[in-house]
Amino acid sequence: MEFLNSADFWIGLVKIVWINIILSGDNAVVIALAARSLPPAQQKKAIMFGSGAAVVLRIVLTIVAAKLLELSFLQVIGGVLLLWIGYQLLSGGEDEEGEAKGHGSMVAAIRTILIADLVMSLDNVIAVAATAQGNMVLLVLGLAISIPLVIFGSTLMIKLMERFPVIITLGAALIGWVGGETIVNDNLLHGYTLAHPWLHYAAAAAGALLVVAVGKWMQTRQSHASA
């Protein structure tokens, strides 16, 4: 327990918490989008379980992130997954009716949170791992402290989405943006992206537009079908 008396430990802890505050904004949006259609009691459970499990996954991911990022096609697959998740959340693909299906929706929401957080954290965890400098106590403690921050952010986002529905579209666009970024950041395309910096923004914008366009089209189609 001598490390508790070390200034470096506390400085590192503050750095990790601050990094997570900065990098958890998009994760809070994903959690809010995934949980927004659930009843209030299930919303709280989905946010708590989803956020807690996501942080545990992030700890594991941080340990192996550097090696994972060296694998070709991994981020391409992850980016495509994010585009699909963004489309599903915008088109209401997770919505179900009835009490029995309500539980299934909560499980689906938690699953969506975990998959999205796992993919979106691939780059982010590098910064956390570098700050921890191999200190597992610092790493686990820093990420654990970030759980209530993500939960608070997600709860706030749900309330804002209820009041301003346009945030749902903007949230889905954000997921699409990150999905496009993730694809072109893949190790296979890294050299080409460095030579053509505009491709980074073009792919991100294309991802956002694709998610919103297809999601809105499906919303319109579903409303016509139910009319």
C-alpha cells in the first residue's frame, strides 16, 4: 500500500479519470440511445449493468489493446459494427412490446452498449494504458471511478432526448461518424490515410450520413407500414 503515499500515483489517477471524462461522451450517447425505449426502472438497470460491464471489458481491452490494433481488418469490422448499431438505434430496431419482451429489450440494450463501447474504446484505451504505465491498481481504480461519471452522463442524455428528440438523430450520426473514423484507422489503411488526410474526415462524414439516411428511411417505411 506504499503506492498510496506516492504523488505519481495520485497524479496518474487524476489523469486517468480526466481522460475518461473527456473520452466517455460518445459512450454516454450510445448508452442513452440503447436504453431510451425501456421503462424507467429497466433504464437504470441497463445503464448500471451496461456501464459496469463495459468498464470491466475496457480494463481487459487496455491490457491487449496495442496488440489488437496491429491486426488488419479488426477496425474495419469494428467500424461496420458501429454503423449497424447506429442504424439499429435510430430505426428503433431494438424496440419490443410486452413484459416478456421488455426483459429481452434490456438484455439487447446491454449487449448493444457492450459491443459499441468495446469498438469505440479501441483507440481510447491506448491513452489510459500509457497513463497507467503498467500499474494495474491505478488502471482498475481509474476506470472504476469513471463508472458513475458515465452513468450520470447517460441518465442526463436520456432526459435530453425525451425533451429534444433531434438529439437521437445527432447521437446516431455521432456513432456513424466514429464508425467511419474507425474503418479508415485500420492498420491496413493506415499508410494511405496518412498520405490523404482528407480521407479521415470524408469517411467519418460518410458514416454519419449513411446511418442517418438509412435509419430515417427505415423509420418512414415502418410508419407507412403501421398506418
